[in-house]
Amino acid sequence: MASVTTTQVPGMTGDFDNTLDDGVSQAPLVLGEATFREVTRKICRVAEAPRAPMAWYVAFAISTSLVGVLGVMITYAIFTGVGVWGNNSPVFWGFPIINFVFWVGLAHAGTFISAILLLFRQKWRTGINRFAEATTVFAVVCAGLFPGIHVGRPWFAYWMAPVPNVMGAWPNFYSPLLWDAIAVFTYTNVSLLFWYVGMIPDLATFRDRSKTRLRHTVYGILAMGWRGSAKHWQLYERTILILAGLATALVLGVSSTVSTDFAVSQLPGWHETIFPPYFTVGAIFSGFALVLALAIPARELFGLKDLITKRHLDNLAKITLVMGSIVTYIYLMEFFIAYYSGNGYEQFAYLTRIMGPYWRMGWLILFCNCVVPQIFWFKFARTTWWLALPAALLCLVGMWSERFVIIVTVLNRDFLPSAWHNYAPTWVDWLTFAGSIGLFFTLFLLFCRFLPMIAMSEVKSILPQAQGHVHEDSPAAAAGH
Amino acid sequence: MSTAHNVEPVVKEPQKYGLLAEFHDVQTLLDAAVALRKAGYKKWDCYTPFPVHGMDKAMGLRPSILPWIALAGALGGVFTILALAPLCNAFLYPMIFSGKPYWGMPGHIPMAFALGILGGTVFVVHGLFVLARLPQFYHPLFTAERFRRVTDDGMFIAVEATDPSYSPSATSQLLTKLGAAAVEEIRD
């Protein structure tokens, strides 16, 4: 039976440190009793428990209340008009676009983990890829919400699509806003399909373990009759590989396209060729901070410490550090190019960031995105929750502030000083943003409770007892003749 | 009504689906797969809770056409935009936007890129379902109690009764000889 070989480390205690990489034998990715059955049991336990942990109910109550607030705020904004927001002239893009860019960025870690790390054969991704992909899908949902309401008259939103109409008018295919709509539409669909296809074998596990008729029916329909056939696995693995290749292009493409909304305009501070990689790296940075911030409580709350180990947190923090350092480099480069260009408007735009009316946020960004991630150079900080969690949350604050400063400080200091006007969000703006956070957590908590949070089939496939060799001339093969 | 007494009750005899053999470790399963292939069996399949590396080689599975399906979808997406953009902006309602030409391909590349990825994704996922013949909510193997463990820790080989080399006794003996822990007959 599979239990003959396990990766159990002799003398291992509850708080085993598996973050050491000695290069010869890598630290185990699955701790505890690592049999196939035990992996199934540990992951299914979360969704099969008759009651969720108390903390789940408290978090769910708060999140759903915020979703209610979101509904009220959207209704209020649509019935009254977008004047209820702080958007003004010349700051026409206020919170809706800030939040849109922020949420799209948060989505990127899931795609990065499930696509790029898969192509690089990083086996440690199996413990965290499923719920990182879930954060992608839910963050894209939150992101899509904002342009939808920002158009002001959402019932005309379909005008963005090339629909034949009596006026004979068509969308402008040169407009970055249309590129953006298509890119986000693509991202939504691709991340949803990637997430769902990856989940099918695990949904079949839920189906086969279900005790009630309702669960059997619902998970049975979702699992599509998956039966673990080798012919199906061959197609499935090929599909996942192709999806990973496509999503790798997409993870680099979506935030690049979002950045063209800014870079294709003529405004100093936006009109820069560095914007596509800048937005993409910032997106991956904030996404990893989010996954780190979610993984720490999730592994505690649902008893998944043997599957989401300290080594996973260690690796997540390392990638956050790398991305944070690239972001720092880009900030330095932006300031340098502004100085080196000799262009007064460009120099003014960058001085406004750190010395203008929003200087506090400018410095907050530099602190949160450049200084804070540097604590991840230290292993103690990477593997200690009370250091890693606040650091990850500060990175998120920093990235949101960055979106705010990029959008507001460029618009509020127009070319002519007579057009200058500061921006202040209203209570409707703040509550809509809070509501979108509530929407994200509502979806995430439902996912944790009712769907396979960790990719069981993938974790099983990296266990030592799942490996075998094909011997064309083995005695067993000869027995067939 | 007069012919009613001629109608015989149609009770279909349960058809034999084949044999289901359970294995306890991956290496035995792989060796058994190689042996079954070499013994000339055609209609059989392995069932595992996770993808087994090397299984397609052991079973002699040919590479699928999925990459070509994905390519077709991706090219379809790209050319949709490259055709739609000039159709709308150059022919149906010619309009000059910021002094750019009616038909300027560079400005259409970002959308062609995105739609290419969307087309590839949608095609490859549907290709998976079509080639795997899913969804399929009923399968004879689901009637076996032990087969419920195929999504947990069970590893199986099923040989179908329609296979030319199939014989209830000889195939069963072969599977046992190859290391099967249990062999049972499955009826449809």
C-alpha cells in the first residue's frame, strides 16, 4: 500500500523547520503522514466538516455585510449620478480606476504561480496554486466591477463592444481603453477556465466521498464524470500545459495593456515606455503579497500546515522580495529619467509626487514598496507569521497608494496652473472600495469552505510513492507473453 | 391491443463491461500496463487519482491533437481582430482617429494578442472535453464499490469485454499474475 513509503522525517515534531535547502536532498513539500489517503483526508476535511471554524463565520458575516454596503453604494451612485464620487475636473479618474488597476494587479500572483512556475517545474507550487488561482478569479471579478460602474450609465456599457447598430458607429480600435476591455475580458475567461479545469479531478474526489445526495449531485455535475482514466490524464496534462503557456503570455500582457491606458496618453508622468513592465512587476509584487497574507491565516485556520508549509511561505516571501526590489529599481529609474530627460514638465510631475499635495502618500509608497520588503532578506522574517503578515499587508497598502499617486498626482497638476484642482474621495468612494474588499473575501471564504482549496491530485503526484519507471523488459512485462 | 400478448417483456441482460483489477503501487501498475500492451490488448485503460509520469509511454498512447486545436483557436482569435478592426474603422464607418491611418496594424496588435490567447484557451478546453468525451455522468465502472477510491488512493486497470484478446478467465489470470491485488467483473 502507499503507506509503505512516506516522506516523514524521523524525530519530527509539530513545528518542524523544512525551509533548509541543502542542495543534495531538498526539504519535503508535504509534512506529516504523507500517504495518498492522508492527503485526501486533510484537504477534504475542510469542506466536509459539518461546521466551519468560528473565525470563518465571523469573517463571513463581516464580508457579506460589506457586500451589502457595496450594493447600496452602487445603487446610490447609479440612481444619483457619478457626482456622488470625488471625481472632478481635471481628476476624471478617481477611485474607480485606482481600484480597478489595484485589483487587476492582485490577480497576477495566481496566474504567475499556476502558469510561469508550472513551466519552470517548480513543484512547491502545488501546495498553493489552487487558492492563488482562486484569488485571481475573485480579484478579477472585483476589478471588472469598477470600469462597469465608472461609465456612469452601465446600461450603455455594451457600446464598448463592436455591436452593429442603427447609428453605424463602431468602437475606436486604436483606443487603449478598448484594448483594456478586451484584455480584462480575456483575463477573466482564461483564469476562470484554468481554475475550473484544474479543479475537475479534485471535484471528482469530493463527489466520490460525498455522504449526502445533494453533495453527490452538485459535485458530480461539476466533476463532469471524471474517472481518472490515463487517456484523460494525458489530455488533461497537455491542456494544463498549453493553458500555462497561454496564461504566461497573458500574465505579462494584461497589466501591460492596462498600463497603455496611461502610457499612450500625452501626460508627463504617464507617457513612458517603462510603464508596461512597471505595471506588470507591480502587479506580481502586490499579488504575491496578497497570497502570502492569505496563506498565513488559511493554513492556521483550516489545519493545513503539513501541506502549506513554512517552505511555501519562505518561497512566497522570496518572490515578494525580488518583485519589490524590481519595483524599487523602476522607481529609481523613473526619477532618473525625469532628471536626465531635461524636460521641465516631466521633472515637475516627479517632484509633485514627493513634494506636492500628496507627498505623504508618495513617501508612504517608497516606504511600503521599497523598504518593507527588504526584511524578507532575513529567513526569520520570511517564516515568522507576525513579521511576514504585517509586511505583506504593508506591501498591499503601498501598491494601492502607488495606483492612487500615479493617477491623481498626474491629473491634478495639469499643464496650466489655472486648471489645477485637488482630489478628495468621498464617503461613497471609500465605502465602495471597502465593499469590493468584502466581495473578494465573501467569494474567497465560500471557496475555502466548499471547493478543494489545495490541488489534491497535484500534491499526490509529487509524493515519492507516485513516481515509477517504465521498464520495457521487466519480468512483469515478459509475463504478458 | 390484439398484438399485446405477443410483446415479450424486454428485460435486457446486463452486458459484461469487462474486468477491473486493483493495484497497490505505481511501479506494479506501470509494469502491468507495459505487459498488457505487449500482450496485444487494445481496449483497456488505467485509472489513477493523479497523473502517473510515463503512463502514456507504458500504455503506448499517441500524442493528442490538442496543441493543433489550441493553435487553430489562437490564430482564429488573432485574425478575428485583424479583420474586424479595419472592417469597422476603415470600411463600415471610415473615421480618422488622431490622424492615424484607417488601417494601421500596430494599433490593433494588443487586441489581436489578447483575443489570440482567448481563442487558444477556449478551443483547448473544449478540445479536452470533446476528445475525452466528457461530461459523461454514467460509466459502468462507477457501479463498482472499490472504484470510488480512484479519486483517493485507488489504482486500477480495466480491460473491456469487447477487446479481441479478452477472455474472462485468461485475462483475469494475467492481471493477477501482473500483481493485481483484486480482480472483479463489471457489468454494464
